[in-house]
Amino acid sequence: MTPFLLVLSAPSGGGKTTIAKALIAAREDVGYSVSATTRPPRAAERDGVDYHFITFEEFVRRVKAGAFLEWAEYGGHRYGTLAAEVERVLASGRHVVMDIEVQGARRIRDRCQNVVSVFIIPPSAQALVDRLGGRRTERPPDLVRRLRRAVAELDEAKDYDYVVVNADRTQAVAEVAAIIEAESRRPRWQPTLDQSLAALGRDIAERADTLERT
Ligand code: 5GP
């Protein structure tokens, strides 16, 4: 099957990173595209695993070198998808899970053919506030900025292929997995479908011939 780019977007705190990680842990047919960012690492984050943490100067250098498929500014920091990361996962035959905000997702949809996009929404405003508050890594001005941005981001949801409500993490992961399953049955991702159908058709015709003769 042709691997595709699975773009996950959500308002910050919507739970997409957790969903992305759970998918990677549960499925062998997906891999994670590790983005580059100028944001400093949070306590539990590891360089090269959660993000490639780079300086602003290095980010600018890589933009000039054409290293990014897309990049965007978010909360005063830059974030970008490295073409080499996407290539690495595609070359292993796996779908590429990308956890990116809405501007980057739009660029990926405009630029790449092989995209399946999923917008994840929180079940309520309170759930979003609780999740962001629970993270305790955001200082209040950041928190307010992320909430204001979340309101604007919701406008983009209608342009995605799918919308999933993340009320329960296990259920949301199961829904995204179901999207991968359903998508992989589309003829567009099955380059050998023509041959398989032709072979099946020949087999059936042979059986019909045999039955007719007996
Ligand atoms: P955070 O700082 O919470 O890890 O991420 C902030 C926002 O940046 C999230 O919405 C996340 O999805 C987005 N983001 C992470 N990596 C990328 C990227 O490579 N490109 C874009 N456009 N957004 C990204």
C-alpha cells in the first residue's frame, strides 16, 4: 500500500500529541515525523524524540536550505516539518503521523497529494482549560494565548477530512486507528489493485469456464 501523511491538528491541549504517541506505540504501520522547533524543551521532552530542539539561527539556516516541507510560528516560537523526517518514515513503508497546527496543515494539504487530515476537538471548553492547566508548563499569559488561538483554530476544522472528539483518549485513539483502516481500503492507496483485480477476474472466468464444461 502507498503510505500517506496523517496530519493531526487540534487546539493546543486538544490531546493530539498523546493520541499520536499512542498510535505509534500501538501500530507498526505508522511512524512519527519529529518536527524541529525553537521552543525550549519541557521537562519530560527529549531532543530527537519529541522534537529536534534547535536555535532560531539554525532554524533560519534550515529554512534557507529548503529543509522544511512547511513551517509556522506559534506562541512566539517556530515549528517546522523536516522533509528528511517525512522521507525517512515513508521510506520505511509506514504512514507518517504529523502533529502540526492549522497553518502548517493547510500548507501540507496544498503541497502534498498523499494527505489524510484529522482535526481533534476537546469535548468542551472546560476540558481544554483543565488539560492546559493540568500541563502546568504554561504560564498564565501563555495559557490565555493558547485558548484565544484555539478559538481561531476551530474555524479550520471543516477543511479537514475527519473530525474526532477527544472525550476519552482510548476511544479517540481507536477512532483515528479506524480512520487509518478505512483510508487504507481506498483504491487510491492501493497501487497494485488493478493487477489484483485483473488476476481475480481471470480466476473467476476460469472457474466459470470449467463449470460450463462440466
Ligand atoms: P507545543 O509547543 O505544544 O509542542 O506545540 C505547539 C503547536 O505547534 C501545536 O499545535 C503543534 O501541533 C504545533 N506543531 C508542532 N510541530 C509542528 C510543525 O512541524 N509544524 C507546524 N506547522 N506546527 C507544529
